Amino acid sequence: MAIETSRLPGLHRNSVAERLERIAEAVGLTPQQTAHLADTGNLTSDIANRLIENVIGTMNLPIGIATNMLVDGAEVLVPMATEESSVVAAVCNSARMCRDTGGFRTAVSGSEMIAQVQILDVPDPQSARLRLLERRDVIRQRCDAIDPVLVELGGGFRDLEVRVLETRGGPMVIVHLIVDTRDAMGANAVNSMAEALAPSLAEWAGGRALLRILSNLADRRLARASAVWPLEQIGGPRVRDDILAAFHFAEADPYRAATHNKGIMNGISALAMATGNDTRALEAGAHAYAARGGRYRALGSWEIDGEGALVGSLEVPIAMGMVGGATRGHPTAGLALAILGVETAGGLARVAAAVGLAQNFAALRALVTSGIQKGHMALHAQNIAMMAGARGEEIDRVAQILVERGEVRMDIAQAVLRDLSGSGSK
């Protein structure tokens, strides 16, 4: 139904129950629909109301466990939150196929984040750059004073970069505060430092500060993973060579690279969602990193080792945290971290990179063999069956018929469901 107005004064001051009642009345929700939104599952309405604004309910996602993961010699169970069929199963199967060669070997480059301060209207930008660099020690002291707890944990200011950036609007002086955020993702810490330092930076540069914000291109926080898949596990040399051809396609063509990289992020983002990390920041950073050379390319690399096996490697910026934000505020995120068993943000990033590589292998192998739809459709058919109205045992029966017919469509599912209901009533 069309609403009379979206102007709802004081909505943010209402309780969750009051807010839901107002929205239900405004849009005409039925009592059943309202009750559905009122059931917030294992995230209480009080906690949800403290995480974001104008809460009326929660959107629950399935959490699956990826098994078979061997990361740097350690057995790991990986929680993944996603609505997409086949993602969890793909990681399980990929990890199983490379276990005999040691599983995944990983590394991280560090835990440093970048805060950017944009300074405009500087008459002598090159000289201003030098003036700012000369004040590095003063800048370090002021940054560290803003977050002494971070310094006590071994983090804090690490370096200063100053660039003169030529833009359509003229030259800008861009200051990078390089900060080690340790086990936090670090957005709040570096943003606070940028906000606090901006007035002084602008004064020293002889201009005015405008933007003061972190960069999600976390290229000082890279995670790397590699693994070897033997020919007998993947289906022989033809499959290996076809996977290489598929990678070469993605490496050369941004249209293919976008989908190739989306597959990698299927795994990384699912782990991030389960652990309460920022999926949007991770996605933005990964895609920006893929385009760092001036053209969008495939993340990762595939090649053949000296024994003819398929070797995959992935390098991607992964800024994930173990403390702060929803990682501790959301009870399910805390449980996911407990299942995972990692103790540092670096350890979490290592597992994320391994999951991303596993997901990439699974997608490539499926594409060059049976096609992406065969395995995906079996699970997708269940979703279509539920959307058509199937319940309980009907879901599996309808899904099986759709897959057998090779027609996984809503109209077909509705027709099958009508036939089953008709036959059951006789």
C-alpha cells in the first residue's frame, strides 16, 4: 500500500515495540507480519536497538560451518553467515582437496591503517609537504596521546606520509597518518586521530582541512594465502589447464574479473558477517586493490608447480578486528569467534584469506567442469520451493522434482506444489 508520509517525528525516541507499532500502522502490516518482525531471534531487541538507529526487528542469516580447513597446520572450523547457496559447501570441498598437500599457508603484512586528512587552499603545496614531514615527531606524540590504551597494547602511530595530489580542483595536500591498530579494525581510532590533528596540520600547511577519514584501501594490512591442489583431487590435467585458462580470462578482462573477485569475497564476506566485521569496508578495499595498477584485474594467481599440481595464491587487504564494534557487541559474533578459535586480528585475517582462496578454487573448478549451476541449483531449488509455499517435507519433494526436470523456476514450483497437494487430498 502507498503510505501517506514518510515523515514520522520522534520515531527515534520510541521503544522498539512502539516503533514497530507505528510502522505497522503506517504501511498496513498484518498482525502476523508484525509478530514476525517482533521476533528478533537470538539478538535481543535491546542490543539491536543499540547497534543501529530506528530498529523495528532483525534480519537473521544462516550461519554455516566450513569444515576440512587446515590453516598453517592448525585445524579450523570456520563460521560463515550468508544467504547464498553453495558458498559453505564450496569451501568445505576445496579445503578437503588440498589437505594432503598441507592445506593453506598464510601470512599477514601487519595491522596498520591509514587516516587521510585533506588540506585545501595551500599556496605552496610542495613546501607545505616538507613542513609537515618535519613535524613527524610532534604528530606522533599527539596521535599516541589520543589513544593511550592502543599504545599500551603495542599499537599507535607508526609513520607519516604527505602527498601533493593534482586534481581537477587544483593541488591538494593529502596527509596519511599510519597507525597500528593491533586487534581492532581501527576505524574509530584512526578517525579520532585525523579529527584531532586536522586543525594543526592545516595551520602548519597554511591551508584549511576538509575531509578527515580512514581509507578502506588497507594496503598496509594485506593477508596472503596459498595452497596446492594435486591433479588426482581436482580431476586431472585438463581441469587444471582449464582453471588456468579461466584465470587468464579474468586477469585480462574486467567484466570477468568482477565476477571472479565477487566469488572470492563470497567467502571472505561470509566470515566477516559471522564475526561482526565490516563487509562493506572489506569489499571496497578488495576491489580498489584489484584496480591499483590502473586497470581492474583478478585478485589472486593460479599456476602450475614443478610436479604439475595446481597452485593458487591470494593477496588481498583484510582489515578485520577482534575487538570493538559488533565483534563484541553482537553475542552471535562473539560465539562465532569462539568457534573459530583465533586469538588475534592477524589470525582472523589469515583464515579469511584462506577461505577466499578456497572459494575461488571452488568457483573456477565448477565453471570449467559441470558448470556453476549444477551444484548451485540443488540448493537453489529448495529456496524456490519455499518461495512457492512449500513447507516441511514438501520442500525436499518439490526441489527434487525441479532438479530432475532441469527447470528451477517459480511457476514450475507452484505447479508441482499444486499437483502434490491435489494428489495428497485424494
